Amino acid sequence: MQLQTASTRALLIDGLGTLLSLTPPAPALTRELKRRFGLGVSEAEAESALVAEISFYRSHMGEGRDTDSLADLRRRCAAVLRDALPPGRRPPEAAIDRLTAALLDSLRFEPFADVRDALVHARCHGARVVVVSNWDVSLSDVLERAGLAPLLDGVVTSAAIGARKPATAIFEHALALAGAVPAEALHVGDSLDEDVAGARACGIPALLVCRGGVSAPAGVATITSLAELEWP
């Protein structure tokens, strides 16, 4: 089941899992810990610590609202990471800023192969493209480094507006930025709860991206790739 884009004036699109993938960070983190601190941490140990850090970040990402609060959030994330590393293989507490830098250098986001062409096609057909994502305010910088910023008309993060998907407020903000009403928009994302349910609650048609053969419930419009977006 797919949705047509004939009347779409605004393409609202999710970030992680839809536009961007996270390169597995554990190998990079082990290298950074060795290079910066001389610590021999295994990839399994780094992965376990990253699971704790990511869980903490997801619960607190809304606190990264501006430059200062984002810096504080990142330091707290690094502290969680440190405490989750094995005793004896933890950087000193006084080195939290260096550990924060090591953590950030371990996180690499790359656009999926289908993204650039899909965004170009959308804009060529007159659609404004706005990213709608549960993320801190650094997302614009992430998209810039990924080379996607020139293909976007706006970025809306949950931290910036104080509401995270599936709340209708974040979708309403994106609609206003795109200059469109719900019936003129299409939201594309990879989460049933955050993307599909959230968009539908705002009256916006939604497409679920099911990468890797993931199945979706009946009645949910799906695509397996952004290349399947069809424009008139």
C-alpha cells in the first residue's frame, strides 16, 4: 500500500533511520579510548557502554535546546558512558571534556544511498522538504556534514520546540515552516508510533519506510526505499 504525491506541497521527513544511518560507533570508540587515554577497551565493552549512553541520551535529548545546554547534555552523556565502562578501564573523571570529544568523534551519521536523489526529485516537483526529528539542536550541523543541508527547506527538532514525535505540535511547526496544510503534506519515517501515528493525528498522510524487509501492519502505507516515492 502506497500513497500518491500528486497533491503534495510539503515533504516532511524523519532523520535517523529514514535520511541517516549511524555507523556502528563501538569500533571507533575503542580506537578513540586507546588513542586519547591509552585504554584497552574491547568492542563488546564499548558497545555495552554505548547502549547505556544512547538510552540516557534518548531520555534527555530535549534538554539540548541551545549551545550551552547541548554542551552540558553531551558532558552528562559522556559521564554515563564512562560509568558504564569496566572499572580500571575508565578515563579519569577530570577528563570528562576529552571523553566527550572522544564520544562525539565516534558518532558518524551517513545518508542512505537513496536519499539525495529522492530529495532532489521532491524539490524538482515543487515540494518543500522539512526534516522533522526527535533530536537535539545539533541536527542541522549533522545534516550539513552529511551534505544534505542544500537539499532541505527546514529542520525541526524536538529539542528546539519542546515537543517530540508523536506530539502534534512538532508536526504543526513543520507544516507552518513549509507553508502547507495537512492535506498538502506527506510525512515519511521509519517509526509506527512516532512517525505514522504522530502524522496521522495531525491529519497528515504518512508513509512508513520499511528498510531491510521489515513488515508493517495492514492499512499502513509503506515503501522499502525513498526511491519509491512517486511524483507526477
